[in-house]
Amino acid sequence: MAQKEVLDTYEMTIGIECHVQLATKTKLFSAADNDARDSEPNSKVVPVDYGLPGMLPVLNWEAVRLSVRAGKALNSEIALRSHFDRKHYFYPDLPKGYQTTQMYEPIIGPGSIAVPLEDGSAVDVRIHHAHMEEDAGKLTHFDGYSLVDLNRAGTPLIEIVSEPDIHSAAAARAYATELHRLMTYSGVTHGDLYHGNMRFDVNISVAKKGVTELGTRAEIKNLNSFRSVERAAEYEFNRQIDILESGGKVVQETRGWDDDRQLTVSQRSKEDAQDYRYMPDPDIPPIVLTPEEVAEIQSDMPVLPQIYRDAWSSLGLDTSVVNTLLGTRRHAELVRKVQLDAGDGAATRIANLFASGLGSNSSDEQVSAIDEGVSADELIELAGMIEKSEISSNTAKDIFKALYAGEHNPRAIAEANNLLQNSDTDAIAVVVDEILADPASAKVLEDIRSGNDKAIGYLVGQVMKKSRGQANPALAQELLRKKL
Amino acid sequence: MKIAKQIDEVAATSAVAVVRAALERAKADKNNVVINLSESRALERAAKVDAGELKGRLAGVPFVAKDNFLGYGAPTTAASKLLKSFDAPLQATVVEKLESEGAICIGKVNLDAFAHGGSTENSAYGVTRNAVDPTRVAGGSSGGSAVAVARGIVPFALGTDTGGSIRQPASFNGVVGIKPTYGAVSRYGVVAMASGTDTIGVLAHDVEDTALLMDIMTGQDTKDMTTLPDFFAVQSTPTGKKLGLIKEFMAEGIDPIVRARILAAVEQYKSLGYEVEEVSLPMLKYALAIYYIVVPAEISSNLARYDGVRYGSRVGNEGTLRDVYELSRQAGFEPENKRRIIIGSYVLSSGFFDAYYQKAQKARTLLIREFNDVLSRYDALIGPVAPSPAFKIGNNTDDPLKMYLEDVMTVPASLAGLPAVSVPIDTNDEGLPIGIQIIGKRRDDAHILAIARELEELRHG
């Protein structure tokens, strides 16, 4: 691998195409169930999806509505007239021999999004366009044969095509993450990455810094996690520089990401590029919208990430905490509600609990079942208990997790488990006296007297232990010092 | 045979007897009309009519469908080897509509494979012979449908018309055939040829029957986004009994007898109080060129699904995936299918799309504008259906271009999406039928049938 000094003389340029599966009930052109997770192969398929002779597509208007919302989230103009085209190629995952897509007149026009980076700065990434299309089926390969599952065939997608405005692997990851937030917040997709609800194709080229002409790009197809977007970009950056440094030429090709080996592998070179013979689809009339319809569809857009960021700027949260929170729309909503109902202090406490307590980037649907039960009022009560030192910060985490395990009422949980801190000076003083009188403490007392102040922590710990965690540690320390 | 006559017979005997008689006629047919009969299903349904379980305006009336309509009781072959054993799991909307009125489909009839052709010579199931002269073609691609009606096997037959496939065989065999306005009848459940010009129509004994059937068949279908809301009523305000005779159709290349018969029909319309003027549509000279770019393009797309993977005959399974594709398609398609797939793939390919497909679509827009402009001054346009009566079997098979020229008078209305009906007016000296074509404004299907009816009444009294 090239030395860091060499790497530093290059810059990468990245454009990303993102496929987003829309959260509609039925498929883009048929009445088949659009949710085929954990279903038997070919069980969510009707004759239209099967490409039977004589079958005709019937456009799902819900997919149009979700696309119009996605356009709003991307700060894009919505085309008042858009049209479907056919993209032809032969493969068993494509029952009609063509994919119905929007080549010439996409529904979502140019836009841009501000992508927040970990250091708190942001980079603007322009959106070239986004178009509607149908997903293909899935092939599973065995020794000597392959099986076709058409459950996914006809699932509505939008493909969001960015301009090549990204220049680091971290920014590529941040872009992918922000797109995920935007699409889940606006209700466009369930955002379940594990089930392929969002998939990324990363186009990357490298060139010497200061050179305006872009290098030859490679396309890394079908990345399904933010991490793999970042790692694949890093890997390609190094690979392409190695080629250039050794006097070679980067070939324009499609590559895949091998997650086990953490590297990209060549799949198809430009010479094998297919001629898709695009043609307007005569079976589907153009989608025609009025400005009023667009406004109506976009009128109930949920709060988008940037609005939360602005609202939380007064909380003094780390960027990483904010990003973790924004990873799950429902969590962001709860923290915002706590902020509105109980103020910045309570919101900060709850935000930090979310950042430390639960995983991020789980799909809305996965967490929603448990989340349903957790209310902002419960979180406000929990924040109040922390503020009044009724519970320790560790106890707060435990109660928070208990709430997300399906329990209710933070105070009841604390009481039932004897978790409330004792701030009764007399009661704690009794325990303090017991600890000081304990012969086991003699050595530590000597240390403290000889100037090792830190050793007092051991005694506080003993008080906590004896009180089964209920003593207010600050109070215990104060009493210990007084007695010493 | 009129529909009313069959209904009388059902009343006098039984639906089972009427359907059984139609089945017998179909079996005795010597013109190679039928591909498959759906005998048991037809008789079951006839028994239901007799039991009073099935009612409607066509209760017990037998019919046949061109074998590109999906239906129960018999395979849907599209006259191809590829779909030889394809049993459809559903029925075309229009078959359902006719059956909901009590009509009984007794079988599926011959066509050019996938409806590619104008003579029913391109079928994997043999040539259908002309109803009048068995050494001549039936026309096509709805040749089986036309001969079935002309030979009196059934009173009506379903057909499809993409560039003349109903009108030309209707004219060749002396029956009425209508190509409705594009979108008037649902295409759901009909094997697609060229989606932008495919229309579903019917061939019948006379104009009155045709109007009744159109009343049943037309209307919006939620399964076909290109269908129009129900409109089968006279839409336009007649401009005062004024017809335009298309000059370009009467000029070079037309058989003198056909020309003479059309001019005689013009005189008949004049005697009915019509004013008839010759009109010129200069864009017509490009119609065939436009058609043979746009239609093959759509054919190459619509036929991509026949890959041998999910249904239809599969060849080459022991080889690679590519073998399955190549060998299944090689074995399943007829030469004319392959020719059109190749032309279509060519005009859509990168670098040629703009020069061919896009340019053809622009020219098509100009043609439509010209039609609209002329039709704003007339009730309808009239002219011949084809340059000559039915030609000899084998006459054009070695020369695809010559065969395509047969479509020159029918493709313009298809490209413009206009309704057009072919009505028998006379025969030539050898007794071969000759029809007149009446082309109307968009959605004016009922009006052109009314105009056709006047001529029919004049001739038959």
C-alpha cells in the first residue's frame, strides 16, 4: 500500500446512487403484497409480477406520493410530468425482460442536501435527480443450477443519484447515513438495511490534488451498510492509487464488495456493458401532477433531521450523540418532545441516555413495537429523578433499559428494585460510622491520613455497597470527609 | 349468421344444441380455422344457460377468440410453438365481459404467430384458407376469426388489430370488422404485440351486431391504464353528412376493380344525401415507414419475456443460461417474429434510437395532427381497406416488403389511434369480397358504425 505522504497527494471523488425501497402496501405495478420479509419464495407474486403474457402494469399511486415526499426531503423540484421507460436485458430475475424505470423524465429533479460530518461541519451534496423504478427478483445459486425468487420483483424503488460532490470515505458514509435519516423521517421507506431497504452504489475515482480532470471511475455495487460504504471507498482509494503509482491505468468497471475479506472484486468491465435499448413504456400513461397536488402531498411532512439539529443546538450535545439520536426517528421525536415539555436540561439527560443505552440505525419498524410503549412523560419523569439526585446515573441507565424492555413507570421500577438513592443524612451517617469502625478500613484510613486523598473513593464504594446502592454517593463522601 | 338468429335458436331448441352445432361446424371446417376447441367448458356453460343460471344479451350465443386472448378451457398458443401448452390462469377482460352476457367461447382460432403478419401464413399451426377461395389467404393476422364468421361457424369472433389485423381479413372474407379507438377496449389478458397501437375488436356478420358487441366490450378497465372511460355513444357533432375520400389510397398501386367498387360506394353515399370530397393527407406516405419502426421496437420489448424460464417451452436446459435463452427463442418463434425482433432491437439500440425510433414518433405526431385537422371538417374519412382483394397463398411469403405493403391503408388509423371499420360492399368478378374502410374521430366509434349502417341498409334493404 502507498505511503501516507503519497496518499496525501491524491483526492478521491465520489458520487453515490442509492436505491430506496418504498414503504407501500403493494408493489409498484401490481396488487401483490410488498412486504415479503421471511416469506416463502414466490409467495408474494401475482401474474403481473410473473410477466405472464397479456399482463399490464397498474401504477400504485401511493408510490407516487412517497416519491413526492422524498423529493421534498431532498430539496428537489418535483416534475409535474414524468414518464416510465423500459430498460431491457435478459436475466432470470427480470420476468418481463425489461425493468420499468424512468430514464428520460424522472419524477424528482435536481436538489441538494447538507450532510453533517462528525466534526460538526457540513458538506453540501447536490442531487442530480431521483427516479422511480421497480426492483428485480432474487437469484440463489447452487451447484449446477440457480433458483429464482420473484417476491421482490416489482417492489417500488426510488434511485437517488448524487453529483460527484463527495471527497472522503467518511463523507461518503455521512451522506449515506443522512439519506437514510431523510428517507425514514419522511416515511418514504422502512429503512431496514438488513433486508435491503436501502442499497448504495458508490462511483469512485482518484486524481492528483489540484487536477481538475477526474480519473477513471469504478462503481462498487450493492453496498448495504454505512460501514461498507466507508470501507469500500477507503479500499478503492488505496487500490486505485496503487495502480496509478505503479504506472498502471484504472479500468472503468463494476466491482463488488466482499465483506468477509474487506475488499472489492471486479465483476464486469465497460467492454461488457449492455445496450439497454431504453424505450418509453406505452402501457403506462405519464404521471401528471398539479402544483396543488404536490403541495397537498408534501403538506404533512414530518420534522426532518436538520430541524432537530437546529432545535438541539442549545443542548450542548456531542455531534455523535446527535447523530445516534437521529439514527432512529422515533427517538429523535421523543427527545424533541421532552425538550418542548420539560426543557433543555431534561432533554440533554435523555439524549445522553439514548446515546449510551440503545443501538443506533435500527429500522423504525424494528424498534417501533417496543417504542410504542415508551412515552415522553415517562422519560420526563426519569429526567426529573436524575436531576433531583434520586437515582444515580448508573441506575438511570438501568431504568431506561427497563423501559425499553417493556416495563413502565420509572419511579415504580426504582421503588420495586430499591434503586432510589438515600439522601437522608442521618441514615447515611450510621452506615459511614459502621464503615469507619470496620477493621478492614484501617489500612485505607492510614493511606488517607498520609496524604493519598484518592483512597477515599474506596470508602465511598464500601458505603454504597453496604447501603445496597441506595446512598447518595456525593452525600456519603461529604460525611466521610467530615468524620475524618 | 346473425346473433339474433342464434338467440332465436337457443329459444327454439337449447343453448346446448346451439353450442353443439357450432362445435360440429368447427370440427367439419376445411379452412384450418381452429387451433384448439374448448368443447367441455363450452357445453358446461351452455347447460348453465339452459338451467337459467347464465343470463344476458348473448345468452347461449357461441363465439371464438383469436388465440392471443387468454381464456379458460384451451391453451393460449398465440399460434406459436413457444406457447403450445400454455394454459392461462385467467381470462382476458373482454372475454369475461362477453361471458358475463351469457356468450359462450367454443374455442381459439388461428392467427399469424404473435399476430405478426397480414395473411395467417406465419402460424405454427398451418395456413388458414380464405372463406371464398381456399387457394387464397384469409388475410391476417385475425384470419381465423374472419373465416370463422364468414363460414358461419359462429356469429362473431374476437380479434386484435395493431396495423390492420381485423379490418384486412374482414375485407378479404366479406364480414364486418372494427378496430376501435385506442383505449376503447381493455387489452388486459391479450398477448401484447405493440402496446401503443394494439386494439381489441370484433368481427361479425353485420354492423348492427358489431354495434351491440362494442356496447358490451368497451369501457374503462382498472387493469389497463390506457383504457378510456365508457364512451360508446356518438361523441361528435356531425358536420352535416360530409365524408372525405382519402386521395392517397385511391392513387397508385390500387387494384382497378377495388377502386371502381369504392367509387360506387361513394355514389351510394351521395344518394343517401352525403357530400363526399376527395381529401389529401400528405403525411400518409410516411405511415408505413413509421409503423415498421415503432411497432417492431415495441414487439422486441414485449416479446422479451418469452425466455423459456417461467412458462412456455424450454430448450437447452442441459446447457448454460444463455443456451436456454437462445435455443428456446430460436425454437419458439417463427421467422417473421424473429425478423421483427431484430428490426426492433436495431432501432432501439444505442446510437440509433434518436435516428429511428424518436424520429418515427415525431413523424407520427405530425400524422396525428394531419388526421385531426382533416377530421375536423368531415364526419369520417373513407377509402379502401387493402390495395387488392385476397391474394394467393404463398404469393408474398418470399418478400417481406411486399407483404408489408399490404398494410399501407390500415396502419395510418392505427398509428393515430382512430376508430376504423371495414364493411363489405361488393365482390370482384371472381367473387372475392371487397370492403370499404370508414375512419372516424377519436372516440367516435359509434358514429362510424352509424355511417356504415346506412350503406349496409341501402345494399340489403
